[in-house]
Amino acid sequence: MLKTALTHYINNFRGFTREVWILAIITFINRAGTMVLPFLSKYLREDLHFSYNQVGWIMVAFGLGSMLGSWLGGKLSDKIGFYKIMIFSLFTSGVSLFFVQYITTFWSLCAAMFILMTIADMFRPAMFVSLGAYAKPENRTRALTLVRLAVNLGFAAGPALGGLIIMGLGYSGLFWVDGASCIISISIFALLVKEKKKAIHDDKAESASEIKSVFHDKIFWVFLFVSFLQP
């Protein structure tokens, strides 16, 4: 029974396009590289000797930047395309991480973290939009599952790698490794995956007047609320 269940689970990941697998791999590399996040408050407290109050405000700036970046990523993906947003986001945030470690004053770090997270979190909505272009229509739900699995595995591996890096290189090593992982992962993507427009499905039964605003989609808002409550 266990073998049958395992075979069935593995079969769920068959039939994907080459681009979807590359997207999952670079997502894993990128998420594994976010080992700065679990240790950020310790770094601010132990290395930069900020008060708990200052650490809290820096984390507020971090969160606000993430919120703005997620909104911008979705908005700009519709305007100029997900491909350009993905490359800009990961490459720029990777380079930025190399310099953030040299910022040591409170207000400068608040601004730096806000800007960094605004740029970095533009990647996620663009990445999910890309599945509409690179995944086959019959595989899109499973492709999303694969990418989410890569995200979760990356987050699981990140703190373990981060601890080893801190022991060997100190907190500054986190910024170098995280920045490098962003640049390497998006370089792999740019070299192996060509830009492709998101597929547009014509549905004659649905006219433009019948398209509802996201603000009127009650089921979607329930889903967002449940996702927000998850730890």
C-alpha cells in the first residue's frame, strides 16, 4: 500500500514542461537562500546592538516593503510582463543584499529594508503568473503545487544552511550567500527559459461586461482571509 501511495504521489509530478521544472528549481534555490530572514532580528540585536524597539520598527519596514512589493509585482506583471519583473526583482535584490550588510544606522536600515523587500517580493506574484504561460492548461494546478512544494522545501532548508553559514562566516555571510543565490537562480532562469506571453483563452460565453472585479469575488476574499490566518 505504501509503495502504491508513493507511486501515485510521484506520478502527480509527471507531464510538466521543461520550463515549469526550471521554475521550481530556481524557486527552491531562491527560497533556500532567504536564510537572512530567520536570523535578521538576532543580527540586528547582537551585531548592530539595536534596542528591541528599534528591531521592531525595522521589521515593520520589512513587512510594509513586502506588502508593497507583492502588490507592485502583480500590477507590473499585467503592465510589462512577468518575465521582466522576475529578472529585475531577483537580480536587483541579490545585488542589494551585498550592500545592505554595510548599512548600520537605524533610519538607513529602515529605508533599506523597505526598499529591498519591495523589490524582492515583486518576484512572487510574477512567478505565479508565469505558470499560466509555461504550464499546460491541464497541469496548471499541479504545477502550482510543485512550485509551492519548492517554496516550502526552500524555507525548510534555509534556516539549517543559515546556521552553518553563521558558524563559519558570521552574519555577514548570510547576506553574501543570499544575494548570490538570487543572482544565480535568476541567471539560470534567464539562460534556459525564453520569454513567453501568458496564454489568453477566448471564451465567447463570457463578455467583458460579465468580468467581475476582484473586490466583488467573495470566495476569493474568504480564501485570502484563511491564508492570512495561517501561521
